[in-house]
Amino acid sequence: MIVDDIQSLRRILKENRTIAMVGLSERWYRPSNFAAKYLQEYGYRVIPVNPNYESILGEKCYPRLEDIADPIDVVDVFQRSEVVVPIAHSAIKCSAKVLWLQLGIFNQEAEELAAQAGMDVVVNRCMKIEHARLFGGLNFIGVDTKVISSTRSTWVS
Amino acid sequence: MADREYGIETLCLHAGQLPDPVTGARVPPIYQTAAYVFDSADHAASLFNLQTFGNIYTRIMNPTNAVFEQRMAALEKGRAGVAVSSGMAAQLVALLTILQAGDHVVSAKTLYGGTHTQLAFNFRKLGIDATFVDSDVPDNFAAAITPRTKCLYVESIGNPASNLVDFEAVSEIAREHGLPLIVDNTFATPYLCRPFEFGADIVVHSATKFICGHGTSIGGVLVESGNFPWDNGNFPTMMEPSEGYHGIRFYETFGDFGYTMKARCEILRTFGPTLSPFNSFLFLQGLETLHVRMDRHVENAKVVAEFLENHSAVEWVSYPGLMSSPYFDLVQKYFPKGASAIMSFGIRGGVESCVRFIESVQFLSHLANLGDAKTLVVHPASTTHRQLDEEAQKAAGVQPNMIRISVGLETIEDILWDLDQALDASQKL
Ligand SMILES: Cc1ncc(COP(=O)(O)O)c(C=O)c1O
């Protein structure tokens, strides 16, 4: 299912812990590296998928999703929209539960493929920003999180 | 469950704050602290690199200020905000985030006097030039744009003339030239007008006015819409590694809140106009009743405007909510809930009559502020716009016999009574 609401995003971020990041860069100032480092700090395991590197942020790097032996919860994509369809096929093959397309990435065919395979699909959102939005960090820097609630916050710091 | 689009009244009360995670406190706590502990050396490094979000030092961020920032961003229907120490600082930070020596601003010429001085004098000293245009004719903005121009600047309701601009026409010009439109929304507040809905890109506020609502604190805030394409080629400093902050590329790294991150990390951090968390607390208290207050401010202002228009000691009244105003059509389009509560009027008999009027009021307060719960009157030519010579005063919409009134929330009959007796006194030699 393609999801975009706060409740579903919270559930996805809570239930899933292992993220394969396709297109993760080794360079510290790239958005993908920022996201990976952030997610590691919040206890996620980030497995890099990138044919150009041996390892990134202390994790062995794999050329393709299919090369990863461990179970994958989320396939988080930092690639151009045009190349997402084969990644969706691989994600399905790996039995990942979530296909997550980062900011600016859209591909209807890939989205529908993954959704039909029973995956949750998130489009045009950053996993780091959504985590920070729904679990605290963005509250510190004036970004409108759109979270309205009278329940005690569950911020993590 | 689909996310609900909450109404502005709900946002006034709730946006930006959840009950405190430790104590359950419903009201935002005042985090009166200069700094925040790091969990480890690595945590500190990630925070400074902006790889993780968190608090470092209150000059840059503070949890009470952050509630205020987020609430203002929500109310303006923008993406993110930065709170600063005054309205003047909000403009300064908003502009310096995208301007450097050699750059140029095209601004409406009808501006708060301090803003005019900031642009025309202080910025010129920094090598940033401004051209001031008559904003009644939107094409004037286009005509003044040069290859060095980086933004257009207007007040949603001009201080003190209460003139309006055709936002959509001006924002269209800004878009055609790949420039952001910055709007000072102080007089209107997001309750009466949200400039982002008409194509503005950045909003600045003096929070000292209606946002505070009770005249207790000085403060300001800037908000970005999140919609401006900073990668359009005109803003290399949003794209290239920041010399001022660890080589971060603000737009690439933070996307639709990259501008406010740059404002916070490059300008607020190094120029230092930080808002006190206590002031944020008072602004949040103010915002909780913004919607109720603004409705009553507008209601009282309409009555006052009509009263003044019919008073024999008054030569003219400038309030966009009057049928006789040249801006009446723009009010219908951009300010359906009313055109705020600030108006100016001319007293028969010139400057001396203005002085007698000011000295005769009984409870209307003679002071240089506006947007207070109390009714305020001032003679701009001798106070707020005094730094300008007579020609510049005229250009800014200030006439020698002009009184500006910010209509408050007292009993309306009492406001009219005080105005009436002071106007009568103004005519006695
Ligand atoms: C329209 C407008 N903008 C900005 C300012 C400056 O705000 P502050 O006094 O909070 O610095 C004022 C103050 O009068 C104002 O009226």
C-alpha cells in the first residue's frame, strides 16, 4: 500500500530496524550519508548498497540488494526515478517489507509493483526527516511537523 | 487514518507543542538554559555537523523558542521558522541569508521607518543596495530589477499608511525573475492573511505586535514556505559548500527547510540576535488567543474608522477596510477577515493640532508600538519616522498632520469617547 499519513509512517519507522540503502554515498556531506549516520544513531542497522565501495559507516557495502544475506526490512532508495523499477523487483525478491523512495523520487510503475507485492510504499520523503519529524528532532529546529496531539511526546534525543 | 488539516484556531493553541515528555506539563516549559549536554564526543560531533538534530547552544536553538518557531510556521502554512530577538532582526537575518555585498533588493517604498533605514542606510554601508518603488503599480518592481537583484520586499499592510499590495501580481514578477518575495506580515498576522497562499516565499514578523498582543516583549520570526527553487542558478550560496558552516550544502542537505537552516546556522549563529526563551513563552501565550483578539481588533477598527471619517476635525482617514479606500478591492481578495486594526488619519490644523490631540488623550496610550491589546496613538512624523527627511517621509506615506492609531480591545464606546474629546481639544487654539 502507498502510505503517507503520520500513523502509518510512525508504524513503519517503529516496526522496521534493518534498512538497505541503495545509492548510499561514502562522502559525509551527501544527503544519503547524513541520513544513514542519523538512522544508525537511532539504532537502525543500515546496510549500504553501492558497487563503488567496500564499506560505509562501518558496514560492509554490497553491489546489489540480492547479495545481502541478512533479512532486509526497508529498501531505501537514493537513485534517480528512472532506475527504480529494477530496484523494486529486487526488493520484492528480498522479501523486504517497505519500499521507501527518497525526496524527489517518483516511479509509478515501481510503486505499484511493490504495493501489489504487499509492501508498504513511501514516496518522495526522506527517512531521516520523517523520523525526526515524528520522533522529535525536527521539533528542535522550527520545522512544522504537523503533529498535533494531547498525548505526552515520545521524543527521543 | 488520513492526517487531519487542522483549522487555524486549533493551530494557534496546539501547533508545535506536545505535552512535556518527562513531566507531562501541558504548557510549554521555559527552557532557561544556555547550553545542553552532549551524550558523547561522537554525539557532539554529529550535532555540530548537523548530521543529527538536537540542541547545542541557545544562541542557535532552544526548545521553548522551537515551539514558537514551529507554531508560526504552521500558522503561516510554511515549512519552517527561525525565532530572533526583534522584528528588525527577523528582516536582517532573512535578508543576510541570501544577500552579500554587491547584491540588490527591490522594496516597496512604504515601509516601517526602521526598515527603510535598515535597507537604505545600514545595508548600503555593507555594500547591499536597495531601490524603493511605489508598490501601487506592481510593474514598478519588474522595472527596478537588475542582474544583481536577489529578492523583492513588501509589507502585507504598509506601516504607517496601511496601504496594500497586489500580492499575486508582485509574486508573479518575482517568480518570472527567479527571485523570492519576502513579505513583512506584522500588521496582518497569519490569522488575517497568509502571504504564502499568494506566492510569497519568505515571511518575516515583528512578534512584538499582535503576536505578542500585550506589549510585553520584543521579538521576531522568519518563516519559509518551502516552495522556492533555490537551485535556479541565482543563489549559489544555497547550493555550494558553506564557508561559514563546515562545508554544508544547505539546499541539498535540508531541501525545503534549507533556507531556514542556513539562516539559523550561518546568520543567527554568527550575528547573534537570539530570542530569549521567556519572550517565546509570552508570544506563545499571545498566539493562543490570536484568532479571538484579531476578530475583535478588526471589529473595533471598523467602528473607529467610520467614526473618524465622519468627524469634523479629521481631514482624511486611511484604512483599507473603508469603502472609500483605494485598497478596498484588495481587502476583499487578500484580507477576507478584515484589514487589521491600524489606520492613519489627518487632523485639521496640521502639526500643532496633532500635538494637542496627542496631549489630550485620556487612556489611549501615546507610544511607539502597535498591535497591543490597548489602543495606541502616535504622531509618526515626530517619532517612528523622524529619521527620514520630509521628502523621504512623504515617500514612506507619512504626512506632517498624520496620526497613526492601533485600535485595541477596550470598550468601543470608551475608545470613541476618548478620540472625540481629544479631537475637539485639537481644534482649540
Ligand atoms: C511592519 C513592521 N516591521 C518591523 C518592525 C520592527 O519590529 P521590532 O520593533 O520588533 O524590531 C515594526 C515595528 O514597529 C513594524 O511595524
